[in-house]
Amino acid sequence: MIGSLLLYGVGERMTRRFAALVIGSQSLVVFFGALVAYALAKAQGQAAHTAYLTVGIVLALLCIMAAGTLRRPWGVALGWSIEIATLISAVVVPMMFVVGLIFIALWATALVQGRKMDDMTKNFTAHDPG
């Protein structure tokens, strides 16, 4: 599986679609995680509550940006760094570790299965007589 995993570069059509769907969906979850971090920190009287919200919103916006940059060679690398940042956010909200693991699995699956679908489409169109 690791050999077929895209770490950097531009995937083809279905790979980009699947990856964009995953990372775009992740933006919502990251945003809600930022709201949780903000509310917990504010309820505990921590001064960093605004910083948690700001960092979470920036990460959510980066998710949306990554979904739009998958046609660039660095778009997939940005997606991987967002996946790592989501895992790191578990320092503030421990449940984000589980969320991060789920989205890493979805991201990897999107890249692997998208590539398989792109290969199948290439084979079909190459052998299609019409």
C-alpha cells in the first residue's frame, strides 16, 4: 500500500476528487474542534482561548485551500501536513487524536483508491474500441 501512496505530486482526476472531498470535509470537523477548544479554554479561564479559535480557523481554511490546490505538485504535501497538524491538535482537545487518525485513514484511502480508479479508467479507455 505504501508504494501506491501519493506523498507529493499531482494525482489524476478521481484521486484529486476523492482527496478534495476528504480534506474539504475535514475543514468542518477541524472548525468544530476549534470551537470546542475555545469553549473549554474559556470555561476554564485560560487566556489562550482566542488563540485556540484562531489557530483552528486557520487550519480549517488551510483544509479548504488544500482541496483547491490538489492540481499543484505541493497540494498533496499540504494535505499531509494538515493531517499531521490535526493529530497535533490533540494536545488541546484529546478527542482530536481519534479524529486525526480517522482523517489520515480517509486521506490515505482516497489517494490509494483514487489512483486505482484512475488506472482502471486509463485501461478501459485504452482498450475501448469506440
